[in-house]
Amino acid sequence: MRISTALRTHPAVLAFPLIGLFFAFVFLTSTRNIERLIAVPWPAQVASYAVHAPVPMAAAAVAGLAAVEATRLRALGTWELGAARPTWRITVQPILIAVLSLSVLTAGVTAGGLWMVGVLPDLYVLHLMAIVVVLLTAHAVIGFVLGRRFHALYAAPAVAVAVFLGISFPLGTDSYWAHHVTGSIAWLGFGEAYSPAMTVAALLPTVCLAIACVLLAGPRRIRVPAVAASLVIAVSGLVGAYGITKDWHSIAPAAKGFAPITCEGNEPEVCLPSAGAEHIGEIRAELAAMTEELQARGVIVEKPTRITDVTVADGRQLDTRGEHWALDLVPGNADKVLRENFAIAVVGIPCAKPDWNALHYNTLWAARTIGVESEYLAWLSRETQHFGQGQSREQLLTEMNRVSRLPVREQKAWYADQLRQACGAGR
């Protein structure tokens, strides 16, 4: 079939405008909070955020539309041309058109996310899109084989629903390995990219299933050896991916450390992503003043020698223990450092099951010490539904005013005693 004729009649091309509108709706509704990535952008993170929701729908659509095209070609008698044209030549063109159509739409979603954040695609984005294209190709092959064997009237909706559920449903289960083997695009963090293990785990089951379907598509009559070989290939792909991911948590171990980091100063040295380090000098000065005051009041024993933004820290979680701290310093404006998160992180969770109402006194006292009392009280008001639970605002402020009038030594003793009360007598 001529390429011009194929493009005019292929169901993926005919459905392109409708699917495009649906993808636009999904993009606009699923990326409403993408603005948080603008302050410190990372292209691969933006791309993964943008295509996480559309990919299961794209895979379902490409499988269903390929099944429709396979049934249409069978009705036209195309398969009877096997003596004149090899079967693979008849198959490749409609599969490529289906994959190209859905790949263009998925790439459009990715481009929209990058445009909103204001970054250009890089090699890590292209790697992510290559994974998507391979997955779409495998699903198109599966759908095409089923559409050739069975009528698209029931094969197309069945395979589309099966693909969508097969990718999306495992994400809601407690079997974490299943989150990573269905072809769902994982959310990447700042400075992260798909690792080789993540790439293989995401592709192996689907690609092996597509190969198994191809083995069954050849002969008119399905033979036992072909069925056995197909089962071995399909199961091997799933078992191989399970072997890779069986010890993974819900967040896959992505390759890290690709984003450039800027560090400045000493006591403490402050390290931020270079993309958000415009005000690093001001931030370091504020942090130095805060930690000096916290040490003087006995909240911390020693000042940290390095404070790293949590997005580029090794553990990717808040940590105020020891000499190296990890804090939420993004988006890099000096005034943004002065907020309740700093006081909360410094007080932390001093024991396994603290009395949060008692611990509020410690955190408010630390917040007052570093000058973010109003920010902490506003946060606490939201968390406790306007002080509908626990203490009232007046109780907290009354106690703070009483303690603030005590000598510094007695304030330190009060802080330590309050921690013991929060953790119970056995602490």
C-alpha cells in the first residue's frame, strides 16, 4: 500500500485529532503543579512528570488502533499477497504509522512540559523518549497480532483495556517490583536520569511479550512448539525484570548526580543546584546566623560544616544530624530560607513516637530563636485546622513569653526537659 494511501486510511491517523485533544486535556490537568519545577529546572524531571500520565493511555491507544488496522488489512485481503510480498513488509508500515502517531502526541506533551518550565531537551530526555517509543512499538506489535488473529470489534477494546490496566493497576499495589516492570514512566528527581537497570526492567517484559506474539503470528495454524517458545520468552522477560527489581522500593534507584552543584563559603559551606544558586551568598549568611543562634540557645550542640540542598544531597531527605545537613533551600531566594521548615527540620523527630502537642513548644521556641515564629504558627494553624486540635495559639504564645524571660541557661534546661516530656519519661 502506498504511504499516502496508508496515511489517509490508517485508524491512528484518523483518530489523531481526537486523541490529541484528549492528551491536551490530560496534560493541562496533570501538570497544574509543574510550576514548582520552574525555580530549579531539570529537563529529565520535567519530562517524566509530563508523560507519566499520558504513557499508559498512549500504549492502550496504539495497541487498540494497531488491532483495528490489522483487521482492516485482513478484510481487504492484504494477507493473501503473502506470495508476492513478505508478511513482514505488509506488517511494518501500519505498525510504524501507529507508533509514529502516538509518539508525536507523547512528544508533544513532553515539549509542552519543557516549554512551561523553560528548558530545552537534553540527552536524558531523549533517552526517556526512546524508552517510550520502544514501549509503544512493542504494544503496537501486540495489538497488531491480536487484530490479525481476532476481529478488532472485540480484540481492539480488549487489548486497549488490558494494556491500560496492565500498566496502571500495579502502581496502586504494595508489590513495589510490579511498579517498575509494566512500562510506566517513573518520576525522576532533580539531577536524575533513567539508570540502565531501570531501562531494562521497564522494557524487558513488554518487548518479550511482543516477540512471543510475533512467534504466534506466523503460521496459519498455531503449533505446540511455537506456543511453548512464546510462553518461555514471555515468562523469561517477566522473571528477568522481577530479578532486577525484587529488592527495589516504590521509588526506583535512578542514576543520580548529573546536575551541576555550586558550593560557597565555610562554617557552613552551602551547596545548591547551580540552577538555583543565584542568591547563594545571602542564603549562606542567613544560615550562618541561624545556626549561630541555635547553638547559643542549646538547640544544637555544634554548628554544621556543610549544608546541602535536599534536591542534591546524597540521601535526598532532610537531615540535621552531625556536621553535614540537608535542608530544603530551593528555590534559592534568601527570604525563602526563613520559613517554618528550617525550625521543624532542626527539632526533627527526637524519638520514635513523640507527643506532638508537647513537641510544638520546642519547635515554636526554635522558630522564635531564628526569627520565623509567624511562619511556623501559620503552618501549625493549617496543620491543626486552625488550632482545633491540641493546644491553642494563646497557650503556646503564653508559654513562649514566659520562657523568653528566663536566663539563657534556664531556657536551655527548659528545652531539654520539654524534649523529655515529648518523648515520655522513658527517654
